Amino acid sequence: MTDLVTVRHQKVRKNHIKKRLFFFLLTTVLLMLAVIFAEKICPYDPNAQIFSTLEPPSPAHPAGTDRLGRDMLSRILVGLQTSILSTLTLVAIITVAGTVIGVLCGHLGGMADGVMMRVSDVCLALPGLVFALAIAALLNGGLQNAMIALAVVSWPKYARLARSQTLALESTDYIAAARLAGDTSVQLILRHILPNIAGPILVTATLDMGTMMMELAGLSFLGLGAVPPTAELGNMMSGGRSMLQTYPWVIIGPGIAIFMAVVIFNLLGDTVRDYLDPRNSHSQ
């Protein structure tokens, strides 16, 4: 009886997770469609300074206008596009770079492994955002330099994860059998190692989306990321921070956009983690 109750509970949990995954995937797809077609769905030109300055939200301007007479809703949509596409690019870069380094270090070992892991130790020992601020400042700011700064401080997490997963796989019987069958290192990595470590890497990358977006926005807010007139949520909040009490919509609108995007990505990451959890068997 206890086993039947446990099986039933597992099935209910599995179905619940699947429904959550579908919902958050759909939400993410809708968000990405809004990002991709942001310039087409903008009600006005996001850079056009043709309206009254600092108009409060109204039917004509649902998010108001800024101090230069630009429509805030249009700038929020384009700023969301800039922020999310930059974040996706950044996460893709650090995921690929960190995974490649980690797999090679774990599979090949030797001096290269020791050197790269000591470099990663140094990066992990420093406060990440402070280190990124220093690098971005040395590179004179800008969105691309902010992405480079965050990439420098963020890749070790993926390298460490990929290396630990690779070392665990190296001791398994099927890897030994593949070696005896004559597989080269490239074949072992592509056929056996990468497919088996893709799950944890994917979950980490998905969960990192919200964090990277916040950190990019933070660098822009501090003047070390995207610079005007580029519409980006962080620098839009920075430009309106002095008007929070008098014209709050100038900063609240971009803040809500960041909040919603980060929540969507975090919830998607949590659900993907639950779905890929080995304890949640997908067998019927």
C-alpha cells in the first residue's frame, strides 16, 4: 500500500512539474517574441524627442515620457531587447567557454588542468561584481566591455562544474569500455561526456540568465555598461534615479521590466532543474 501511495505521489508530482515547465516555456517564448519584434511593436520611435517632457502615464503614453520627450513604453521594449539579447549572448559565451575548459581539464588532466584550476580559484576568490566593475572600468565601459568583464568573472563556475562531472564520468565502466573499443579523446568527449553533463550545465545556464541580466543592468546603472542614447534598462534607471520622487514612472517602468524578465528566467530555471532531477523519474 505504501509503495502504491509513493508511486501515485511521484506521478502527481511529475505531472505538476510538466505543467509548470510548459507554462514557463510558453511564457519565455512570449517574452522572446516581444524581444525579437520589439522594434515592430513599439508604438513610437524610441529615440524620437517629439513629445512633451515628463508626461505621466496616459492612454497615449502608457508608461509616460522621459525628460527628453521620448515615449517610455517604446524605450522599455527596445531596452528589454538590448538587455535580454546581451544576456543571452553573455550566458552562451561563458557556458561554452567554461564547459570546454572544464571538460578538457577533467579529461586530459596534467599541467594545463592545474594551471586553469588555479586561475579559476583566483577568479572565484574575488567578489564577482566588484571584479567585473574593475575590469569594465579598465576597459572604459560600454555594453560590450561590460559583457567581457562579466564573462571573465563568470566562466570558472561552468569550468568547475564541467570538470567535476567529467571526472565522475571518467571512472565509469562505459567510458573504460569505449576506450578499449578504440574511441579517441574527441570521440569520448562528443559521444559520451558532453551528452551526459549537458543537463546540469543547461540548468546552471538557465538559472544564470536572471543573475547575468541583473549584473549587466547594474554595470549600466553605474555608467560602465550601455551608454545613451542606447536604450537599455539599466542605464534608463540610472538616468531617472534623481526623479524617483517627482517623476517615478521614469524609473519604475524599466524596473518592472527587469523584475518580470528575471522572475520568468528564474522560475524557468527552477522548473528545468526539477524536471531533470533524477529523483523525478520520467518513466511511465
